[in-house]
Amino acid sequence: MGVLPLVEQIIAGVAGLKVHEDWGATPNALRHSLRIADEMDIQVSVHTDSLNEAGYVENTIEAFEGRTIHTVSIPRGPAVGTQPDIIKVAAS
């Protein structure tokens, strides 16, 4: 599919991009969104893959490609297991 649909949406006026685990927050989807956002000066909101269906926290960190990110983790029920991952992200 490539990045053309992202570029078309930005040209049409979107304020930012959203990468969400429910709709395929794969490392490549994240990587492409961040690259296009850098080129076109918009923001990306990311809800990462907390169930490790598309990879692990290390794959997500690699997709950031050294960018500075703002991260928030809200403990909720069974998802409390993601807390060690937020520490890995902060340490990278």
C-alpha cells in the first residue's frame, strides 16, 4: 500500500496521524507514519501493540528510529503487565 494514502490525507487537511493497536500498530505502520510526519511536519499519536501481536517493545523502539517521544502508560486491569515495557521505552 505504501505511504501515498498518508500523504493524501495530510494534503487534504488532517491535523495528525493515529497509529492504534486495534487497527494494526505494526512496526512498519509506525515507522512509515513517523517518517511521513517528519517530512510533512505533523504529529503522530501512537497506541502501541500492548498484546505483542505485531512484535515486542524492542520492535516498537526500533521503529521510533531514535526520535524523541512522549509516552503515557495508564494501568488498567490485566494490562498492568505492560508497565515494564514503558520503563524499557523510557530507558531507550
